[in-house]
Amino acid sequence: MQNAILNPRTIAVIGASRDKNSVGFGILKNLISGGVFHSEYCRPFQGKVYAVNPNADWILNIKCHPNIKNVNDEVDLAIICVPSKLVLQVIKDCIKKKVRAAIIISSGFAEDGEEGKKLQEKLLEAAKGKIRLIGPNCLGILTSKMNASFAPSMPPVGDVAFITQSGALADSIIDWAITEKYGLSTIISTGNQADMDTADFIELLSTDENTKVIALYVEGIDDGAKFMKIAERVNKTKPIVVLKAGRAENGLKAISSHTGKLATAYKTYEAAFKQCGIEIADSIEELFDIAKTLAKQKPCRGDIAIITNGGGVGVLCADYCQELGINVPEFEKSTIKKLDKTGLMHPAYSRRNPLDIIGDALPERYEAAINIILEEKHIGGLVVIQTLQTMTNPERNARVVIDAHHKYPDKPIICCFMGGENVRKGINLLEASNIPNFQDPKRVARAMQILIKRFEKTQ
Amino acid sequence: MKLLPTDKIISILAKNKIPIPKTKLVNSKKELFNAAKITGYPLFIKVNSPDLAHKTDIGAVKKVEKEEQLLEAYNQVIKNTRKKMPKARVKGVILQEVKFGKEVIIGVKKDPQFNHVLLFGLGGIFVEIFKDVSLRIVPVNEKDAEEMIKEIKGYQILKGARDEKEVNIEELKKIIVNVSKLVTANKNISEIDLNPVIVNQKEAVAADFKIMVE
């Protein structure tokens, strides 16, 4: 089933449309070109694409079939975007045609009152054991090989999979990912989860070679026990991060007991997530920060060091580390001696952790400091902070960090190259070498905390 | 959701090794003084009613220091209840030994997605104002119970801040695990509220208890 959904050979768009403003047109266009909004990451689907529309002959140079049954080929995946009332018949046709999975884009089901709910139940009943359903009421699926969705574009290819209960969120994340060069392996919009739910998709991605980390946006989980069982197992080898919506407890009914009042729905979710060992993110930004960090850096064994050319940012970072329970220990005397001996340190450098190597630090000083500190046995990970001074060289500093990372691959490095356009190239170099960079030392500290927790969990 | 009658709750708690202070149900004035001999003084007198969720607020609970005050307290709590909650069914009163120690809350709620979730926190005003609680999806084993206790910010208070001695954490753990076992075996329990559980160096007892079933 994994192949039919994530790596199909043939896809049929049922409800393909000539109307440029319709979803049925957008999906077909996305499949054959990668995206309606062109980006350098758009790739046409390399397998066969079939269009089904009884009223059209050709759309986008693809011949239309009146019904899926008329397609003279095996179809792995159907994408359905006909009005909700027609979906049941289309699914029955797909079953006859032995289509293995169907993405139902159409809305008008459980999200749309009693009628829709009944319709969704009928769908599920018809599909049971015969075809797997994604959706209904979803955006579709994107992988590095296909845009089987009506998302406007394709993101850069990377290691993070995103399973989302909000399709609209995925759309904007894709555009953001293009700007930020944030790599994604797969995006799955779960929709109403009539058949396949978040847990099923986690299972699906657990064996996907292109996915190293799974990021979740969750509004609700129907089968808590199933989710916990699958998430706990998969998280052991493939980290899972979750952002859960619905924290506010508005309109909570008067409840007689304290327990009833305190064990809110969100707190219960939080407990469940903690129990299966998955990370909980506080915001969209944090969700993708954590996912990127876990995808790009190894778990961190214990204490960390901070090297900075700006005292203030170093202190801020150390503050955040302390708040998150991260140890920023003193260096050995021998380490300070080694630093002194290089002759590259400023007379006023801090001689302690965080190591402030002073604003006039050139790449050579960064290099000496980074290598000496990473040599130290009790340091498990490193934060490198760079503020932009007149003599600062972000690109060369980035190369210094990258070289050191190659030399000490087991000690994770997170960077905080702060600034805008003038540090952009340095940051791009770091990110391209799998060293995450965050603009705010608070995000850096959180990333380090995640790597330390991962180390403790996987021991 | 239905609140179980007090006598039923007491027998469920006893069966599941969840200790409570010496407690006597009293149906009439006549039995009052004999019952008090069993609990001893000081004691709490509480109106026994399935319709009262928060007894203290309406004066349906009083602390009685000595025998001479007992009858007066009895009349008072009944009167208060009749006045403030005229529709409440009154099934006599409960006499209960007064225990001293720190207050914690141990409770369970049935969640539509995750089934029973167990809650632990510091009791009294701490739970109301700071909401300093930890939760786990049931089943909860001894290790989980220990984590739950250590997870709350108020753990330092239980451990004994300044010159105070540490409370009996082991006894708390036992109650948590036994509550978990109780709801695992009884799927129809929708809510349990042991609030407060009084814990001191020696023991932990559920001084007030509610069990709701579907």
C-alpha cells in the first residue's frame, strides 16, 4: 500500500476540469508540471497520468476518459475531485477497476452536517477492505516525485515529512519552505480521516526511506490507543514532533469535580504525547525547527559549549539553556591554556563558557576556538553564534564550522548566525551542510535541548 | 454520569486498597454519639447527599473538636443544606476522623479519545490557582506514578521545604497505582476525584472522595 500512495506508477484524476479556476484543473496541472505557481523545485510526475471527465476530450493535452473503467491500464492511485454526491459511485467504479488507493479531495462530508456524515459512512462501508481512502475533504499528497494535490507548488526535497489535518496550512508551509529552502520529503493532508488516519500515515512513513523525521499538525485524534501504540513504536527509530491545536477551553461545561476541570482535552493529549515519547511543539515555527534539527543533527551527549563573537547573545543563549535544563559547564584549565597558546585570542576574551571570542574575531580565531572546544571530552555539542561586525566574514566562518563538523561528526552543532541579507550566504552554506541555523538564541537552545532529550531517549 | 452513593464508594475504595480516614455513615441523631466514638475527636461532620458536589461552600461540612459540639454541628450542617440546597436529598451525615498533613489530589477522568486519564497534583488552593498537575493515560505503573509526583512544581513542598520532613511518597504511589488498577478493571467509571488526599510522613489517605459512573 505504501507504494500505491507514496510512489504510484499511474495516477487517474477523476473530475479533471478545463476550468482554470477549478480544483480539477489545478490537480491535473500540478501532476504534469509540479505546480501552478512555478518554483525551481517543481517536478512533473514521471508516471502515467489519466484524466477522467465524461464531458471533455482533452485537458492540458491529456486525453479524457468518460469513466475510470475505460482507462486501459492498471491504476495505482485515483485523485477524486467530483461533487460529494458523485463520490460514492466513483469509489465503486474504482473498486471495480482495482484501484488501490484514492485521495478524495471533495468536501461535503463529515465536516458538513448530518447528511455529509452519512455520506462519509457509506463511502467507508463501500471501501472497506477493497481500497484505501485518503480524505475526504483534503488537499492531497506531495512527495519529491509528485504533486498529487491542489497545493500551489512543490517544496525543496528534504528529510522531514509533514502530516497535517489542515490542508490550508500545508499550502502556506510549502511557499515558506521554498523561500527558506526547508526540505520536505512528503506532505500528507489527512482531511476528515474517514479511512486512513494520522496514525496510519505515521505507519506508512515509518518505512519511507526519504523520511527521517515526521512532523504532525493535529486537531483531534479519534483512536487514542491506536495512535499511542504506533507513535511510540515509530518514534524509537524515526522521531515524531507534534503541534496540537485546541488549547483554549472555551465554553467548558460546569464540571462537578476538580479532576474533571483540570484534566482538559489539551492536557490529556499532552500526557499521551509525552507517554509515547514524541516531542510537543509550541508553535508552527517550533514544529519545523525541531523537525529540522532532528533530521540534520545527531543526538547530543550531555553538556554543551557556546562560542560567540558577541557577549550579549552568548549570555542570552546561556540563559535559555539554563531554563531548559541544559548544562553549559566551565572549561578545563588545560583548554583555556590551549586557547591562550594559539596566540589568536583577544586579550579580553571570556576564558569561560559561553566563550566570548570578541567582536573582532576573524575566521582563524573561530577555527581555533571551535576545534579546541570540540576536542574537550565532556563537551557533547556546540552552539556557534555570529553577530555581524565590520570584519566578520560569514561565509568563511560557515566553512570553518562545516569543516569542524566533519572532523567531529558525533558532536552536534547548531548555529546562530544573526542578521539578514549580509549573512544569507553563510547561512545557506551551513544549512546546505546540514547545520541548522536559527536567528534567535532561544530557538538554538530549544534545538539543543531536543538533541539532548533524543540522546537520553535512544540510550 | 451518576455519582455513586457514599457507602458504595467506601466499599470500592476498601476493596482496591485505597485508604481513607476512619469514616462512619450516620442515618439518625441517635447513632451520632456512638459513631463519634469510633472516629474520635476532632472529627469532620459532612452532609451525606448525592446532590452536593461542593459541600464546604454551602456550610455542609464542619469540624467538631469535642463531644459537646457534635449535636449543634449536626443541626447546623443539616440546616445549611436545607436552606442553600432545598432540593438536595439528604441521607444523614458522615463522620470522619481528622487527618493532618499535606493535601494532594488524585483523580481520573474518562477521555473520549484516550479513555481513562489519571491526574495528580498538590491539593487545596494550589490545584485551583496554579493548576500544578501531571497527567498520564491509564494504565499507570509504579514508575509512572513516581514520575507524576516528581513532575509537578510543588514536588519540593512534598519533599519537605525548609525544616519540614518528606511526606510518604511510597504511599502516594500506591494510591495512584491502585486507582489506575481500579479504573482499568471498571470501564464504566467516568470520573474519580480523591480530593484532598492527606499525606504525612506516615500515611496517605483519601479524605474526600467521589466516583462517578456512566
